[in-house]
Amino acid sequence: MIGSDLYNYINVLNQAANASWVRNTVLNNNLANVSTPGFKRSDIRFEEYLKKELASAGTQVFMDKAVAGVDLANLKTTTYVDQRELSYRLDENNVDVDVENANLAQNSIRYYTLLDSMTQEFARIRMVLNRN
């Protein structure tokens, strides 16, 4: 187990949970600025970096090996302004409350699913260690 890449899977889940936490902050900031003239909504990029790393690390057939080959340094979370040219109102704000609330709900489900996956992985490790 010491020479395995077991913890890389947990580290990837952790990076994804961190990205989800950042996205939650960004989405809440969007909602806080719904009435700010000229404000443009923001979002984060993480999933495309993860897909790129998984694709370069291995094939989809051997997902465990692909996750083991992920370089965690390349799993970054970047914030960007979304649809800068789009405005929903005359004050040039492009935040839609319904869209942001739906994104928050989706992100919350993602975050708690990632936390649950990490908890299950640690439970499996604990079970294996307790057998010896």
C-alpha cells in the first residue's frame, strides 16, 4: 500500500471539493451583486483541467490508472468572467437569479457527493488496516 497511488484518488477528490467550495463563493458573489449596475457574473474552471489531466494520464478503460497518473499541480481552479458581452438588463448586469440559484443547488449536491466519496474511501482504508 505504501508504494500504491491510493491516496492520489483521494487527493483528486479533495481538489474537486476545493474547486466546488470556490465555485460556491463565486456563485454567492454573483447573487450578492444582482443589483449592481454593470456587474458581470463569474464562474470557475476546474472540470476542463481535470478532463485534460485524465486524458493525458491514461485511457478511460483504466480510470484507476488515469487517476493515479494525474499531476495534482495541474488541477487548478481559475475564476473567469462569464459572457462579458451579454446583459439581461439596461444597467448591463448579466446575473440571472434563477440560473445562479440552480447552479448553487447543483454545486451543493456536487460538493456533498465529493465529501461522501472521500469519507467512503477513508472508511475502506480503515477497514483494510483493521483487518491486519
